[in-house]
Amino acid sequence: MAGLAKTKSFMLSAATIMIGPANKLHQLNPQEHSIGLAKNFQMTADPTYVELTQGLNNVTVMSVKNSEGLRASFEVYEYTLRNLAYAAGLDASGVDFDPIDTIWVTASDVQTNKTVTVASDITDSLQSGDYVFLQNGIDDKVHIAKVATVEYDTVTTITFAQGYETPSSEDVTFPAGCRIGKVKRVNVGGSLVQPEMGVKVVGLLPKDNAPFTILMPKVKITRGLGVAFQTDNFGNLPFELTPYAGVPGDPFYGEYGEAVAILFPR
């Protein structure tokens, strides 16, 4: 009967969004490439046309589509190193952007505002040029320092680079027992390289968990950075992807040609 459903292929649920190198599009998987909790994924097309008119009334007699206007947007809720780097327009697909979970405890007060020891075994975890944070307790007394030297012995001695000494204020101190951990630096702005990534999106239809898959062979992350500390809702990174048509020389041009997105419904 007209107006009634023919199938049960209805969409409801979050999607798994995977981002990685464009030449590894077919190897993208949730374990290695998922950006985590993401909501409200939408892919929309807003094509534009060049129109030919004639006559006094400018009657349209012909039109040609000259742009697909394809966009994909979604909200990312996990403020991980990799997600923030992607949001800043960087290629964060490598191991340098893997999560850093380990936190150590200092074994001594910070000496002369630039040297501290750590009793934990952190062999090979730090090297000159790395960045660390110091945190007194769990409050906002936090110091970011650049590592000048690391000496591994019974205890590990870390010396901070010049200009990264801890504050001299008596109200901001970092005694033994403070938390210390490695952090990575994400530069926002000033990047001349705009990496092209590959994207795979998988949603599950609620009837039987059948997959609905989208491949985008060549995209740029054209929007995403947003850091908001607020009390009425969880902050998120408002990502927007712009897919591009393939050209000869792109990894999958022979497979997908100029398609900007490929759908795999059932």
C-alpha cells in the first residue's frame, strides 16, 4: 500500500568513524583507527548548477551540475591526543599520536626549580626534547616542562630545559609525591601542510545489525577544533569533512575514479 514501509532498513544509532592514511583506506578498522565516541554523523550533498536561460523572462532551458557540495559532519566527544591533532588539521595517523596513559610519581622535591627524580621505572620512556607535566595533587597547580636531559639509574633524574623551570612562587610548589607524566605538543595554526586522509564510516541498522558502510577515499578535515569547559553539557569537537574527487595518481583512482564517497548499503 502506498506510503507504507517496504523494508526494515531504518537508521538509528551512532556510527563508528575511522580516519587514517588515504592509501590504507581498505585497512581502516575500529581497533586502530576509530576516533571513539561520536554522535550525530550526517553526510549531505548540496549540489550547485550552472543554468542557461533564454528570452525576456529568462526561462531556464538547460542546467549542468558543476559541484557536488558533499560534506560530512559529526560531533567527537573524546579529547584524545589524536583527535585534537586531527581537529587542528594535522596528520595524526602515526604512532606518535598514540594515547599516553602512564603517570608516575616524583621521588623528590623539584630542585633549583628544574631537576626532579622519579622512582618509577621509566626506562626509555623519556628523552631529550620530550614534554612532561607536573601536577601537585589533583588540582590546577600544573607545570608544563621540556626535558633537557634524562639520567637513568636507581632513580631517574629529569632536568628541565632552560626557560621551563618551575615557578618560584611559594604558593605553587611541586614536592615529592607529585604526579608527572609525558605529554605531546599539538601546534594549532601555522601549518602549511594540509594532509589528505581516508575515512570509513560504519553504522548498524537496528533490525539485524546489518552494516551500512561509507568510504571516502580522499578528504580533508576542514573544521573540528573546539575546546569548551562548560557545566551544562559535555564539550565536543564539531568535525566537518570535505571529500574530494579522485585524480590520476591517487591511491584508489583506478578503483573509484572521481567518486567522492562510496556507499555500501544492503
